[in-house]
Amino acid sequence: MTEPKKLTIATRASRLALWQAYHVRDLLIERFPGLQVNLLEMTTKGDQILDRTLSKIGGKGLFIKELETALVDGRADLAVHSLKDVPVDLQSPFTLAAILERADPTDAFVSPNYHQLSELPAGAVVGTSSLRRESQIRAAYPELVVKPLRGNLDTRLSKLDKGDYDAIVLASAGLERLGLADRIASRLDVSESLPAAGQGALGIETLESRSELIEMLAGLANPATTACVTAERAVSRALGGSCQVPIAAYATLTDNAITLNALVATPDGQRVLRSPRTAGAEGAEQLGNDVAQALKEQGADEILAALQEPTQPDDKKA
Ligand SMILES: NCc1[nH]cc(CCC(=O)O)c1CC(=O)O
């Protein structure tokens, strides 16, 4: 069996994606001294289209399609992704070869003038790029105005600095990776903003045919994170959460038991369905399915189906 001596990592060209790709390169070189690792930087559709919400332009797959094409063409051997951006229905010929240890999974509250959501006055404008955050903010703080916010992390922060928003909410892990943790006024408790499935974790994708490479990458995986995100992603999969939808799923592992919290909400925050549950770590996938089933019994399908309708009036957000 011949292990590759040279690997190319396909990555988006954003500062966050590059940090993540270099991080994986460093881990690989540390583990396999002498291995040569290059980066192939790519711009994806999701990076180019910035004037429409993600849910309108076709969801998360947009950020990984070009990278997958590079894998199939042999221009790259592996792709590094924020796991959150990897579709839950990843299929042959692709595979998630390793899920790395999770960084901070929380959402961060960033504001020059306020310390937390509860301090914002009525009518204050909060920017966020995700329906998941929007619905949870609206549920808890109906007097706030939530406005869409897209672009990479630097763009989002500059929009806050320009005064377009009183505060913005974005993933803590991304800010930390870019050395921007000092911009975080506070981290939202998971009871206030339940994270997205896989938030804070990195996934390494490759072709399922690359067995030697998959074996090399397996050594980078973190078993606890893998168990937790397996449960989280099973929730999204069972609910058909392929597009950007207000679904949150966050699991923790203690003494080999996984506790999974998940929710489905309407974007206006009027309805928030929750279903917490615990099971043994070996039953992660089943736990996710069970939680999804419990959410369906409360009406999750109805909420998600209403979001699919083309007449959905989200123009008011523009
Ligand atoms: N949606 C884009 C995205 N994908 C991954 C992260 C942050 C890093 C992570 O969650 O691992 C972000 C930024 C954000 O949501 O604010």
C-alpha cells in the first residue's frame, strides 16, 4: 500500500476557509513528516452571489460544488469544510473521511455598544445571515428588528462598523479562527441561540475510492465530536433540512451519553418546537432520527413545508 507523498487541499478562498485549510495542512504535516501539502484556492457560487439570501439561491451546496468537482477531476485530493456547510445528504462518490475536534459551538453577539441581546432597546436592528438565528432572536425578543446580513466575516463586521446594524450575531468559532475574538461582546447561551448542526467542527471530504487517503485522514478525527455531530446531522437529514432552514441541533457527550437538543421554528419566532433527548453514544444516528420524529409529531413538517412555498413573503427582509 502506498500512501500519497503529496496532497492538494481544495478550499474556498475566504479568509476563514483558508485558515481552516492551513490548519488541516499543519495537522497532516505534523502527523506525516515529509508529506507535501498544497492548497488549491477556489471561488464558489456561494461566494460570488452576495445580494440574495442563501435560502433563495439554493442553499449550502453552493459552497462545496466547485471543490467536489476538483476532487473528481483529480486537481485536489481532499476538501476542508466548515461541517455546518456540508450538506447532510453527502453522497457517493464523496465521503466525509474525518470530523475534527469541535471549537466553540456557540453564536457570538457582536456590538460596539451593547453587551448582550437582552440589553438592546426596542427597535434595535440585529443582523444575521441565518433563519435559525433569526427565528430564535424573534421568539425571545419580538421587539427587535432582524435584518439579513451576508458576506464573509470581514464584510459582516464592516457592515456593523458602518452603522447598518446595532448588533450582529455570527458563529464564535469563525471569529476565533480569524483572531477576531476580541470583537465578541458575549457568547449566546445555547438556550438562547441553539447552534446549527455541526457548528464549530471541521469536516474533511474526499472520494470514497481513496482508501489509503481515508486511512491517513482517520487519524485526525475526534471521536466525541464525531458522535455528537452524527446525532445533529441525523436530525437535519430526517427533517429534510438540505436548504437553509430554521433547524438547530446541538449535542454534547458526557460519560458516553449524548444529550441532543434540537428545534424547528418559524422565521417569525411564533412557533418554536423543541425535543431534547439522551441516548448512548453508540446510538447517535438513531437518537437524531428519534428527535426528528418527535419534532415531526409536534408539526415540524408543516413549518418546513410552508418555507418551501415560492410565495414566501421574505421580500420584507430585503
Ligand atoms: N454560514 C457560514 C459559516 N460557516 C461556518 C462558519 C463559522 C465556523 C463554524 O461554524 O465552524 C460560518 C460563519 C457564521 O455562521 O457566522
